[in-house]
Amino acid sequence: MPTSHPVLSVVVPMYDEEDVLPIFFERMHPLLDGLGISYEVLVVDDGSRDGTATLLREATGTWPQLRLVRLLRNSGHQAALSAGFRRARGDYLVTIDADLQDPPEAIAELLATAREKDVDVVYGVRSDRSSDSWPKRTTARMYYRLMCRLVGMDIPFDAGDFRLVSRRVVDAVNGLPEDGRVFRLVIPWLGFPSAQVKYVRAERAAGVTKYNWSKMFRLAFDSVTAFSAAPLRLATWLGLLGGLVCGLFVVGALVVKLSGNSVPGWTSTVLAVGIIGAIQLLCLGLLGEYVARLFQSSQRRPQFLVGYDSLEDPGHHSYAE
Ligand code: UDP
Ligand code: MG
């Protein structure tokens, strides 16, 4: 089997997953062997501190398709996925969590769908989230609602990081120079033809969640700031509003002064505070606008990606889709 260029790369980020690893191997190994295609399993050990690294190294003895990448320190789920995207060699790449919440059996369906429908992305979409806790479901719903509004595009609801992408997508993602990418937003944003496969998300097979509250907040903040300058724009509007209120105060103070009811020194104090406040808030808002522009151009995202060009690829049929 030509391992240098397998059909399928399965990328699995792992952080302190020693409890689930034996079950993971037991279920994944026969399943992937049974697909009848060449594959590699690329485990990205995200700086685990438990026995994960040892267990993984041992497993390479019995599973030749297992490839290991170890990050020096815990860099987070999305960073681990980035490392996997850079190293995967397959024509197709599936990302899947280590905890078997996403059924590995569905990998075959993801692959078949990609081939049948000739699409570059197949999202695994959770048809039932009842296995997740109530706070997780609620925050997840809020997250997807907010992101759809901010990003201004249809991101598939309840599609986590269980999905298949083609080599074209892998190369496009790797070509994005930005840091802190959030895959579940960047991939729909790229705009490749896609399809969905529904699945039921299971309970974690063993161990506990590695996404604590601070990591969930990190993901939410990265998601918002990577795709939207809305918080900065909000600062501009607040600045304008604050400036307006300060202006009204200044006018009010002058009126009081002219009507002769003011205490000595009051008008000049209000005027000084009001005018300086108004100028500061307006300037802050203006700065926000410039920072937003700088930020967007520093991401250096491509302005567009070409799906079809009759000059380069006359025989290709995806133009009609
Ligand atoms: N993970 C990781 N680095 C982290 C946190 C999580 O690589 O800092 C991995 C983890 O091992 C798992 C996947 O990301 O394979 C999803 O994490 P988890 O199942 O704990 O999240 P949940 O399903 O609870 O959202
Ligand atoms: Mg999980």
C-alpha cells in the first residue's frame, strides 16, 4: 500500500485522552481497515500530560497507519487541527474527536457522499444533541445563532468538527496566513461545494470533556473576532452616542449659565469635562474603525477563490452546479 499518499487521512486531536484511547483503537482500527482504501490516522497529541503519549507510541507497533505528531504544549483543539491539516497527505481528510462522540462508522458515509455528489466538503451534522448537557446545548445554540448573524453566511448549525474535506480544501486552508483560525467557520467561508450527513452524537466513550469554560470562551471570542469587526463597530457607535450626550451636557450647562442660575465654576467644569469627553469618545470610535481595517487586511485572506475556470479546466462539469 502506498502510504506516502493515502486516499484518506483521519486527523484526531487528543488532549489527555488516555481513558478513551484503548476503546478508540479497538473501534477505529478494524473499521478503517475495513474501508478497503489506503489511509493514515494522524493523531495530534496536543501536549497531553497523562499517559496518552506512551499509549500512542505503543500503538504504532501494531498499527502501521498510525502517525503521531506531538505539540510541545497544549495549544488548543483548533491549533491541533491546524497541525493536522499541515501534515495530512491524503486526498481526503476527515477530522474526528478522540472521544468517539462522533461515530467513526459514519466516516464511510462521509467519503461515499463526497464521491457520489462530487463535493469538497461533507459536514457531519448532529441530528440529536440530547447526549450533550443542557448548558452545552444552550451555549452551542447561542453560538451558532450569533455566528450566523456576525459572519453573514449560512454556517451549518450543529456541525462541529466532524467533517470530511478534499485536498483542494486542505490546500486552501493551509494557504490562509491567519492565526487562530476556527475551522467550523473558515471552511464554510471558503465556499466549496458541500453536502451534509446527519448523525447522532453519542456520549463521550470515556474520560471527561477537555473543553472547559475558558476554552469555550476562547473559541467564542476567536470566532467573533476572526470574522467580524462588529465589536469594534459597536465601540464607534457607543463613542458617537457618548459624544452626543456630552455635547448635550455642554449645551445644557451653557443654558443654565445664561439663565444666571449657575454656581461659580460649575459651567467651566462641565464644559471642560464634556468637551474633552466628547472628543475622546469620538476619537476612540475613529481609532476603532482604523483598527478594524488594519485587522482585516492583516488577516490577508484571499479576496476570492476560483472554483472553475474554462481556460484551465475545460472538461470539468462543476460550473453547472
Ligand atoms: N482537544 C485538544 N486540545 C484541547 C482540548 C481538546 O486537542 O485543548 C481535543 C480532545 O482531546 C478531543 C477534541 O479536542 O479529541 C474535542 O474535545 P472534547 O471532546 O473534550 O470537547 P467536547 O466534545 O466536550 O466539546
Ligand atoms: Mg467530545
